[in-house]
Amino acid sequence: MPYYIDYYYFILIVPVLFISLICQARVNSAYSKFSRLNNMNGLTGADAARRVLDFYGIQNVRIEHIRGKLNDHYDPRDNVIRLSDGVYGSCSVAAIGIACHEAGHAAQHAENYTPIKVRNALLMPCQIGSRAAIPLAVIGIFLGSQLLVNIGIFFYVFVMLFQLVTLPVEFNASRRAVDVIENTGMLSNDELPGAKRVLKAAAMTYVASFAVSAANLLRLLLLTNNKRR
């Protein structure tokens, strides 16, 4: 049995995975730095999230505390913003930025922001693709089954599209967060750059995720093309 090396994995996937790790390290670094800097107004993350909701006239969204680190999120099914240990009751600049970002997602849902609706439509095929697409395509390549390959690639396209549509969703939520912080004076001019840095670092992790998805799709297409020769 011939020894097979997937060169495309080393050429395409390894570099973007390395970039992804760098992006995640920058998130941790920014969070660590600005989680030690408290805002002068004494606002907590929960306070900040509520101010964003009030700014958009949203009254039906709850704010809850959850255990964990950097697992903050908005759950549209339950209409609740869940803030982690280091955000909910924290007065840090990082906490304000993160909490306002999650409240920005609540505002997107309240306004039926179009990219949110597109992303929701892609969610189910993306979940299927993230689990089955690559195994199906790789098995199809080795078995010589173009049908399996095509099914795998078809579903993986949804993974990439989901990551692509996520970019404007995340960037828009951060823009909303910064706009409200500035308009309401939650942070001083000296503190605001810290919140922006945390949000920018977090946004780059989504760019890296899209790059990984695009590289994986290109890898599958190239492997398929080689097997056809």
C-alpha cells in the first residue's frame, strides 16, 4: 500500500491554523491587560449591557451571569445575554467592551438585521457540514466515489458561507458597542481605545476561522482534482 502524504494540508491548513492561534493569543493578551483596568464610572459589564439595550429601546432581554471565561453570548431563543465571571460584575474596560458587544447582537435581532437572518438560515446545513463534510469528501476521494466527494464539498460550502456571513455580524455588533459607549460616555477617551482593542482582537478570530474554512474547501477541491487525473 503506497504511503500517502497530504501536502495540501501542510501548505494550506497549517499556516492558517498558526494564524488562528496567534489571533486567539492576542485576544487573551488584550483581555488580560484591559481586565485589570477599571473604568472611572464604576460601571459593571451588566450595567453596560443594560445601557446598550436601553439605548435601542429593548426591554424584553434579560442579562444573566454564567460561569466560565470568555464564553459570553446572546441567546436569541431565550432573549438573554449571558455574561461570564470576568464580565458580568466586573468594572474593567474589557468587560464593558465585551458586554456592549453582546448587547449589540441583541440589537441586531431586535432590528431583524439581514446578515443575522442569512446566518440563521445557514445554521443547520453548516452544523451538518462541520461534522460530516470533510470525512465524506476524504472517504469519497480514496474510494473513488465522486458522489461522496460532491456531497462533502456541497455541505462544506455552507460551513464557509456561515463563517463569511458571521464577519459582518460580528463587526457590526462591535461597531454598535463602540457607538453606544461613545454616545453615552460609559468610558473616557483614555479608556475607549482599550475596549476597541479587545473587540478588534476578538473580531480577528472570526476572520481566522473564515480563512481556515476557505483553506479547507480549497484543499478538498485540489485533492479532488488530483484524483481525477
